[in-house]
Amino acid sequence: MARSSYGIGNSAMRRRSNPDLPPPPELPSFTVEAEPDDAPSIVERHAGTGLQRHDAPLNDDSIDEDAAKVVRRLERAGYQAYLVGGCVRDLLLAGRPKDFDVATNARPDDVRALFRNCRIIGRRFRLAHVLFGQGKVVEVATFRRNPTDSDVEDDDDLLIRSDNVFGEAHEDALRRDFTINALFYDLDRKQVLDWCGGMPDILARNIRTIGDPTVRFREDPVRILRAIKFAARLDLGIDPDVYDAMVAQRAELARAARPRIFEEILRLMRAGASHRSMWLLWEIGAMAILLPELSAFLDDEEATDGGSARFFRKMSLLDEKTKESGALDDIVLMTTLLYEPLEEAASGVRDVVGAVNDFLDPVIDRIAMPRRIADGIRRIMFMVPRIIAGRIGRFARTDLFLPALDVAELVLASRGKSTSAIETLRREAMPPAPRQPSTRRGGGGGGGGGGGGGGGGGRRR
């Protein structure tokens, strides 16, 4: 697998150099026109005069009922309220949003006064969480704007004040990262409110920053990883100028908050788009900044005897497994990600644990990998070669045996080897399903509650 060049900036869909990617899903039907030549300038948009309204009658069944209730109640109380951000983006791209967020001109305390089932979270960035059954949360954020010099005071309260500068809807849109994340949905009018040119980018399946991408990535380098995440998970292209800025500013990732880096790496893998994510991370050179050990392994195609092809096959298999069974444990994800270079580091040495530790120590420091994850990787890397060789022993009684089987299965499958022995071990290790108590025909009443103790006369066995 040849690595494609990444510094030219000649195509919004350059990532298509990765073979065997499926076609994107079709968009739902809605009215949107490309921005005209006289589209509002960034100055006009900052002044709030660049609003574009697009008719987008989304199916009511696709909109979370509780989020709609929150919007309606805020509107009845006289406030502006819209669905905003990722949920609007995903609905327009024919996806199913995981979360629905609301933006409003109501202050956090105003929201709490309207909803008894509400709590305020955060100090630097106060948000209202409206709570519903089964742990569901609808997040309600007050419109904010970027602070100006006049908002900044020389006191101990600087961080809190600067992150809670309330503003107008258009100011809130303009402070977001990408145009496709800056769309507001008006439930009453069934229209998308667009101050940033996000709807044409939705139509073009294109990722573009709000403003100069070089500036935006310097402001927050983690946006580079977010661009990769959206491109991979939503099957979007990246605007050439944005792509080139990602390449040019990739070294800025080294100064980003390390826990945020680690969390974003996991997010790249949890959504079932590991293959695309890791390809892009490698292609733009960001992997060499964050995970140089893995990047060097993938670069050295000749020495690793097709190692990059095996790695990306494994990532595709991980994506399939995630889509079938849901996100795997973070320990499994990180061990799967680093398995080949870890295997190479431990090959032919007597002290496998020491070799794994020497490999992991700089990784732990560079991306703030939690101790639980690092310890799990060490244990699984000791177990997997022995599981593959059929030397199970006491491993079957450990808490990480099933996660180790997941890793072993992915490694074997990526190398074209049978996984039947792993499947047998998994069946044997899985606890038996609890038996359902039998019920007598016409038995005593009270069995219909489905959880009240089996009032239908079930017998113990």
C-alpha cells in the first residue's frame, strides 16, 4: 500500500487515495442553493447581517421528542431557542444524532427556573442540563460570543468571565469551529439558519473552517483531529485550504492539552471509522507528532513486509465489529491500535514486559494515557501471543481474558488466519444466559409486570 502525498492541496477529496471506501449515503431532500458570488462577507456575518435561511422540513420522527419539548417551552416563555450544532448537521447528512443540543438567549439560571429537572454544570462554561428518563440529557447553552478586550478584566475571575460572555445567535454561530457545525434549526419554520455558509458545505459534503483555517488551528490544534473525525465518521471531503492548513499546522498538536488529545484519539476509533481516521491521521503527518512509533511502522513498508496493509485491514475489521456490537472497551481499542509496533518491539526479547514498558512510557507521557489503559495494554500484549499459540492456562480466569480474545481475533483475521479457536474460547468463557422462570398456565395473577418477581408461579431449578 503506497502512501499518498499530502502537501499539495489539489483536491477536497484527497483522502479517497485510500482504496475500498464505500460511497457516501444519499442526502435527505431539502432546499439549498450554493452561495452566490455576492454572498455575505465575514465582516457582514460578524455584524449579524449575513443570515441565510434554508427550507429544510426534516421528518419530525427524526427529531428527539424531549429536545423538541425543551425548545417549545423556552419559546413559550418568550426566548429564542433552536436545535444547534452536531444534531442539525447529522440530520441534514441523513444520520441519526446521538445527542440533541439546544441554543437559546435564556441565561442558565433562566433555564433552570423553567425546568424542575434541570441542573447547571461547569464553572468556566456554564451549561444547563435538562434531565429526562433513562439518563437522557438535553444540553441547553446560552448564546455566546468571543470576548473582546473590553470584556477582559485583570482579576482572579478572568477565566470564568471570558468563557461566559453572552451574545446573540449569529455571534454564537461564528465562534464555532466548522461551518457544518454552526447551523441552527428553527422548529416552527422548519428552516435552517446559516450565518457561515454551512448549508452549501452540507450539500457538497465538505469540511471548512469558519475563518482562516491556519488561525483556527493555531487557536485550538485539536480542531485538526475533529476535522479528521468528521471526515471519517460522516464520509466528508476536506476543503483544500483546510487540508493544507492541517498539514502545515500539525506540529501545533504537540502543545495541545494532552488529555484532550487522548480523548480525541479514542473518539476517532469509537464511532466505527477507525480505518478512515487513522489513514487521514497518517496521511497528513499528524500521526508522526502524536504516535511516532506507529507512524514509523506504517512508513517502513519494506521492513515490515506489508505491515501497513495488515494494519488497515485490522482497522476495517475493528470498524465492522464496532458496528455489529457497539464500541469496544478503550483498552481493546488502544491495544489494537498499537499492536503491530508493540509486537515488533517485543519480538525476540526475553523480557517482554520490559520491552512493552519501554515502548509505552513515552506514549503515556505524550498523550496522557491513563494508568488503567496502559496497564491493560501491558497485560493483553503478554496474553495475546500465548492465546494465539493455544497456551491459555490461567488467563481464562482473568478479567481481561475476553478483551484479549477481541484483540487476538482482530490480529488473526487481519492476517488471513482462522479465528475459529478464538470463537470457541469466547463461547466457553461467556457466562451462561440466566434461565427464565417457567410459568404455569393460568397461574396466579401478577406476572405481567415483567420484573416484580415472577408472580406467575415460576419454580427454582
